[in-house]
Amino acid sequence: MHGLLLLQALASGLAHAQDAVSMEVVKAGQVGTSAPALVLRLNQDASALTVKLDCGGTRVGRSGPARSGERIELPIDAPVGTHACRGSLFGSFADGEGEMPLSFTVTVHRPMTMSLRPGSLDLQKRTLDVVMDRATSKVEITALGPKGVQVGYGLAPSGDAANAPVNVEWKQDGGEVIKLKIRGFDTDGFWSELELVPWSYSIPHEDVVFATSSADIGLGEEPKLGTAMTDARGVLDKYGTDVVIKLYVGGHTDTVGDASSNQKLSMARARSIAGWFKKAGFPGEIYYQGYGEGSPAVDTGDEVDEARNRRASYTLAARPPEASGGGGDYGWQELK
């Protein structure tokens, strides 16, 4: 139990029944997970067992008989915060009766949050940083491959304060990482879980050639997309049960023309290609965006006709891919 406090009913007036009731106080709770509680364990039959408790305005109680061996749990559904509990327990047993005071403190936490520190995930080094909004006792990480098979594990004991980055590393037994499941524990034993899906696949393809200032796909260019679609179907067959796969189409231009026009043109071409995949039957969500001339494959000066920069990227992933070349993120739009 979280924050367990052990007590023993040793009230004057209980005579030989001083060991008739054992008590435990679960001192910490979390909204949506569990509440603090007073737990009674009867070691003798009681013809009457009455509890009256007030925890910062939240009243808890029970009355009536109780049987030997019975476990009685009284949840304390108090609001978020720390609360002083005051009250009493009265018991009547075969060999005596009596009353004892109750006094303890409980805490109710908000749901704990955990997040990945931006830019910290490194699949090559097998490390990442997480941040929790409460003091951390430990963080566990499990790496999963295709079909949910565990391919790696790591445990990071921690005494870090709230909101301090916790570095987590994992050892991997080879294999491909599809998902990372991270579970962080606070000092009361409550936990929060984070699931990352770093898997992605860039579809190799021959770029569609568009006419100058046009976003229309010519009939002669469609076989190139057909080949890419065949590749995508193979990836869906292999990984589709492990990952919710989405298609991200990014459009790029060279530096000929002004930047604003190139941005609009790259967006239109990316949308045109995304539309082709949708009509061809791609089963998942499809997103597109234009990078214009801001993320070139080859750095050039202005007004340079460079075919390698007139390209598109087709990425299968569970989350939006980052822009290559430091070109920024203009915002993925879902194709409806």
C-alpha cells in the first residue's frame, strides 16, 4: 500500500481485547487511481465497531458488528491536498469494550504527469530523458519489437526532484525497436506511463516530375507512385498489427522563384501526391505539408535550378517526422 502506517488498537478500557483490532493507514492517494484509507482487521468478533473520522471536512465512518478475520477498508475521498484526520474508534468485544482516539495525516495527489524531454531520444545510444512533475523514485523502460516481443529493458533508480530530467538508458538484445514503454514512479509508489513509437520508414521512390509551376500528376508519372504504393503495402503487412501507420508526404522545391511562391507550390504538389495515394487505397490517415525551398537536399544559392531539390518525401510512421535539413515544421495537414 502507498504510504503505509501501521497502528495497533491499545485503548484503555478494552481490557484483554487490546489486540482485538489492528489498523493500517494508507497515507497517500491519487485522483483517479486510489484514495487514502483507514483499514481495520478484526482479530475477535465485535458486537459493535464504530468509526467516526473527519479529514479536513471529509467525513468517514461506519457502525455495526464485525466478525473475526474481517477486513474493513474505509476510503477517504478527500480533495487534492494534505489533510489532518481526527476521530475515534469504539469497539465492543466478548471480553470488554472501549474507545480510542484516531489522529493521522493523509495526502491526495493530482494525477502524475511524465513527458519526454524534447530532442533527448537517441535510438543509436539507447537513451532518453523524461520529466515527471513529482519527485521520482525510479523509471523503467521496455523496448518492444515486432509482434510485441521485448528486445530491451532498462531501470534508472532516481532521487530526482520534481521537474528534473531523469536520464534513462536501456540494453537491447538486437532487433528492431517499434515501441518504447516508460513507467515512472514517485516516492509514494504511484506511477505514470508514457508510450513512444519511434518507428518510421522512408519509402524509397523515383520522384514525380511536375511541369513548371504545376501540381498536376501526369499519366506517365503514375507508375512511379504505383511502385511506391507496392512498397507501402509490404510495410503495412509487416508492421500494421504493431503500429497505427500513417503516411506523411512532404514537398520540396529548388530556389528558382520567390520563397512564398515555392512554399505554395510545394504544398500543392505534396497534396496532389497525397491525394493519389488516397485514391489508390492507402488504408491509413494521410498527411501532407510543403517545405518550399527551406529544407533542401543540396544547399545552393538563390535562383539555382537544382533537380535534386525538386523532390517529395514519403514517410510511414506513427507520429509526424521532423523536417530534414533544419527547414522547420510548417504544419502537417490531414487529407480529408
